[in-house]
Amino acid sequence: MAQKKRSRSRPQPSYKRTAKEKLSEELDLPLASMPGMPNIELAGNRQAVVEGCKGVLEYNENAIKLNLGKSIVKFVGIGLSMTSFRFEQAVISGNILSVEFL
């Protein structure tokens, strides 16, 4: 009885991939390096740097919601503040309890 060859392909996500995601995978490049792709860097739970921010949708000391173009990100925490917002980059500081993608 012939054995089936095992495929070594990567697991496919359950959502529809964008052209940037497909290109990133084909070129074996990080998705964050693709032009126009939002990027979020966390420094523990005290600071977040968001690149690709198009605008602020909600702002108070417990929640900050940012428009990333095709998606929205919401930071929930205690004593949150936006310490910088320039050139499509926002810096969120405070005690970050959760990050939600809407």
C-alpha cells in the first residue's frame, strides 16, 4: 500500500488573506515590513507605539481607540494618555490592560 506524502505547507488562516499578506509570505518577509501595513509595538504593558494611525476615534483615561485605515485598535487600561501623535504614529502610555482589534 502506497503511503501518502505529508505536506509541509504552512497552516492556512481561517480568514481571507490580503494581497500584502500573500506577498509577505511568498517573499518570506515580515508582514510589518510591507508598506502601508499598520504596526504595533508594546513595551511591556506600559507603552504602545502604533504606526499607520489615521486618526483618534475615542480618547479618555480608560480607553483609546485608533483608526488604522481598514481596522480599528482599542487600548483599554488605567491612566492612559497619548504622549505623541505625528506622521501617522501614536504613542500610548499608561497601564495597558488589553488590546482589542475591531
